[in-house]
Amino acid sequence: MRCPKCAGPEDKVIDSRSSREGRAIRRRRVCLGCGHRYTTYEQIERSELVVVKRDGRREVFSRDKLLGGVQKACEKRPISAEVIVDLVERIIDELANEFDREVPVMAVGERIMTALRAIDKVAYVRYASVYRRFEEAGEFVEVVTKLEQQRHDTATLRLPGI
């Protein structure tokens, strides 16, 4: 590891701890040349996943693309960046554990929609409208109506004090 300030090759780890819900190790380092302190993260390198698109094309899985899509759906919503990153990391872990090499695009999209539905209904509808390729306003209204029905379903309402 080279120092980001002086590019010196010698450093010393002064603190290590688990980070990102155990998916990474955060290390505080000090450069032995200039004394600059900096942080690095160590995480497991997984085999490269390939996403199989609807038309059969294959594309290398991109964490940044997934993160960008979720961020776009959550734009101007009361959702912290940390929650979004954790959601994306959790989805990536699930996909890597379930699929060896190739992941159907449907598996990625459904996981994102399920996760967004749990944290923010507006973000869910935004993502679903792009993912499901709504052509008409009626399709959009149908999804929102289903969400409203589920919200008012007496079987899922919380009881007072719970």
C-alpha cells in the first residue's frame, strides 16, 4: 500500500475493525515516511458475474450501474446514502451467493424492487416504471393502486402498542 500523500511504500496498520456489516475490514494506517494517516478497506474479491439481458446479450455485472439505478430511484427521497449503499451491497452478496457465473437480469431487477418496496414506496414505483417498461399511464396507476390496497389491508395493519 502506497501513501496517498508522499507515495511512500512503508506503512503501519494502527487500527483494524469490521466494516460494512462484516463484508469488509477497515484499516487505519500511518505512513512511516511522512506520518500521514489514511484509511483503507479490504474486502473479498468475488468471481466476475455476467448479467444475461432480456434479449440474450451478456454484460459484465457493474456495481456502479446498479448503485446508479437505485440512487436515481431514491433521488429527492428521505433515504440516506448509507442505506442505499447497504441495500446495493446486500443485493450483490445475495446474487453472488445464489449464482455462480451468470445472473438473469430479472433476478437483479426483482431483488432491487423488493428491497426498494421495503424502504420507500415512491422509489419502488420509480424503479418499477423503468424496469417494467411502463408504456401507458394505466400500468403506472395499477402499480400505485396495488400499493395503496396493501397499505389499507386490515390483515397487515399494526395493532396499537405494537
